[in-house]
Amino acid sequence: MEPNEPDSTEPSSEDALADQGSGKTDTGVAHQDLSAWRGKDIYDRDGERIGKLEDVYFDIETDQAQFGTVKEGFIDKHLTFVPLTAVTVGPDSIQVDVTKQQVKDAPNMEHEGELLTQEDESLLYHHYQLNYTPPDSQGGRRLARH
């Protein structure tokens, strides 16, 4: 699928992903549906390539995908978080509902292993204008990498 290519069979953004890789739009996918997404190219809403999907972070309460990471930079490579709350999945790519510039402007996160601090999570959610409420869990974090 080439991003922004007209497709009369493309469902609206309210439709749930019924078949992984079907080209349908998704508004919340559990982690078992995402194993095939790693390594796919991510495109912004305007069809510009952002990078390859490295890891996926899930909401620990709902088990829904919230963010993916892409590598950026040539010399000083770092991971940047991209929201996966509304995506269009194609056979070879994923299109997200943000611009490449929003991703470039996202805060860079220093994290060890799969944990982000509660402050980092809050920064990410607010940067992408998503609602953030810390969970009542022992660690106080909402996101975990699977």
C-alpha cells in the first residue's frame, strides 16, 4: 500500500482492525495482533516516511497499543515515540494520524529496558494531545513494552 493512495475499499477510521495486515484502519489493537508490525515502514498522515517500527508500547490497563518507536538520526541514533492509537495498516506499511514534523518535535526519551518514567509518559501523551491519567498501579506507569 502506498500512503494516501485512494482506495474505495478503505473503511472509515471508526472501523476496528478485523484482519491483521488487511489495510483496514484500527483504533485499538491488543499486543498479540502486532507481532507482524515490527520492521514495517511508518508513514505520517500526509504519506511521508517516518521510519521503521522498532518496538510497541501498550497501555498496561487496557492492553491496547499506544506508541511505537522509530530510530532517528544518522550519527546520534535515538528512539522516537509515535502514537499508534489510530493507524491504517497495509501489507508493508503503517500510516499514523500525525505529521512527520510532530514526530520530529516529540521529546526524546531516555529509558532503560522497557520502562519510561511517569513524567516521560506524561510528556509523550501531552505532546501528541492525548489524554494521560497515571494508573493506580504500584509503579505508577501506564506504558509497557511487549
